[in-house]
Amino acid sequence: MSRTLHIVATSATFIAALFMADSWRTAHRNSAQLTATLATQNALIQQAAAQEQQRNAQLSAALASIAAEKKRVQTPQQAVEAIPSVLPPLPLPLKVLLPDITQSPNPGDASPASISIPQSDLKPLYDSLQDCRACALERDATKKDLADEQIRSTALTLERDAAIAAAHGGSFWSRLKHATKWFMIGIAAGAAATAASHR
């Protein structure tokens, strides 16, 4: 009788060990597949983040340059000299006429400046102004898209980290709990077999 009990207990322990080994092997294989996939995706995410940082740095530099130019141009005469550099290429140059403020007793009462625009420049100027409007709309939409993309990227990173933890079976304590569960199932099967053999 004790030999039968020993065989049943050994068999139950062996079956429980097989279940645990199979569970570990499956988890290990899934973890390896997930790790490979995540490594590829992580490289893509890091590359996109690096490109985004580079674009942001270039944009910041360009905006700083524009802000510096705006600070540099303070007088009407400086503006007259700088305006051609910010206009699109035109077939003929614009003529900006500034009144002579030395003739006026109060410089604030000076006659307004006038700009003479050749007719051939009207269409390019109009197109450029419309392009500026389109750029402003696209810029606003891009800012909103970027904010949404950053939220999505954060969510994907959190999902990735959760998937890694799940592929590794969770924390040490959750893996121990899982292994103990299977071991207890084996013991219960052995006890049931022992009880059945005593009848």
C-alpha cells in the first residue's frame, strides 16, 4: 500500500513539475518573441524621437533668428531696407517712399509712407500672402497633431512596458504565486490519487 502511495505521490509531483516546466517554456518563448518585437519597435520610437528633437532644435533656432531680426529693425528706414528680404522673389523691385520727417515740426505727424508695387508683382504678392495664411493654418494643425502624437507615444510606451512585465510573468512574487498554484494542483492530484487508492 505504501509503495502504491509512493508511486502516486511521485507521479503527481512529476505531472506538476511537467506543468510548471511547460508553463515556464511557453512564457520564455513568448517573452523572447515579445523582446525581439519590442527591440525593433523601440528602435523606431527612438529614431522618431531623435528626428523630432532635431526638427524642434532647428525650428527654435529659426524662430530665434526671426525674433532677433524683428528686434534689430526698429526704424521705418530699417524696415524699408529689410522688407525685400522677407518678400518672395518678385519680377520687379518694390519702391517704398518715406516722407522727410525733418521737414515736420512733430515727427509723429509725418505723412504716411507709400509703397509703389509694379503690376507684375501683384499676383506673386497675393499668392505669397495666401501661402502665409495656409502656412499659419497648417502650423496650428501640426501643433495639435504633435500634441496628440506625444500623448499616443506616451500611451504606447506604457503599453510596451506593461507587455514586457506581462511577458516575463509579472513580478517575482506573481511568478512565485503562479508556480505555487501549479505545485499545489500537483499535490492535490496526488492526495486525490492517494485517497482513491485507500478505498
